[in-house]
Amino acid sequence: MTPLSDTFLETLAAAAVREGVADAVFTRLRSPLGRLLVVQGERGIVRIGFEEEPEDHLLAEVASGVGPRIVASDRQLETTRDALSAYLEGEGETLALPFDLRLARAPFRREVLETLQREVGRGQVITYGALAARSGHPRAHRAVGTACARNPVPIVVPCHRVLPSSGGVGSYGGGPARKVALLELEGALPSSA
């Protein structure tokens, strides 16, 4: 059986998006943080996955929350790819991409992530406890940690900017080295290079 050409698949994805029959579109992006899988729905990015996350599991998660009609397309996500690439290469000061937190199913988690996105800018950091207080739940620092750990759109919703009050950088879904790299890129930590 002859594999389908990339041109044909891109044409098919464009038609699916144009006709409104695609629930989401995904692309793979090489970055200084490793390969990322970026999935975007009608309202914005719904999921960003690091290369250690099994792609089939990640796409199944998206399908269960957004819908099963997911197509691959670099061209349909060109603007998103360019913005993420520029930011991760240190060329962009801000990363203002639309995102959709419907995969953060618990209202508390969405609230925490929205507060984080809105109130903690590039070059800034916040503790889990301070983010809990800003979110209106001052004693929920552990729950804030869980919200950050389960953030479906890391980088765009910057959970890497949340640090433990005990010092150090703490945990990160993409691993501590990626968290440090992002904080260094944003000027929140001195470069280790």
C-alpha cells in the first residue's frame, strides 16, 4: 500500500477545518525544549505535550474532551507554530496565543490557571501559596500544585513560573530541566550557561 503524500494530507486537513468537520488540529514542533505536540481546537490551544508523553494517549485525552475528529496539519497551525517557535527561541517578549482550558475539567483548576495566565507575566515568578491566595483560596497551595501539574497547556499558561516557597524550582510536567530553561529564557533565573 502506498502511503498518502504530505500534500494530500494537508489538503484534506484544510478541507476538514474549512468545512467545520475537524474538532481539533495538531502539529509537531521541534523546539529548544524538545519536540512538542500542539493541539488546537476552535477556541485556541487545548493541549501541549512534551515528547515523553505518548502521542496516542495525549490525542485520546483531547478526543475525549473536544471530539474525536482530530487531523494533523502543519499548515493550519502555521501561525501558532511560528509564535511558539519565536518565543522559545527568545525572539518574542510575550506569548499571546488563544487557549482553551476545557481539558482542565475541574472549575478550581481552570480558575487557578486563568489567574496564573492573567497575573504572572514573563520574568516573574510566584509561589504556590501566593497563587492560591490570588485565586481566592489562600489555604489551597497543594491543590494549586495539582492544578499546575495537570495544566493541559504548559508554556502558554505558564505553570513553570510557579515555585515552592521552600526554595528551588520544584516539579514540572516537562521535567525540572525544562522548567529551568523556561525561567532562564524569560529572565526569571540567571542563565546557567
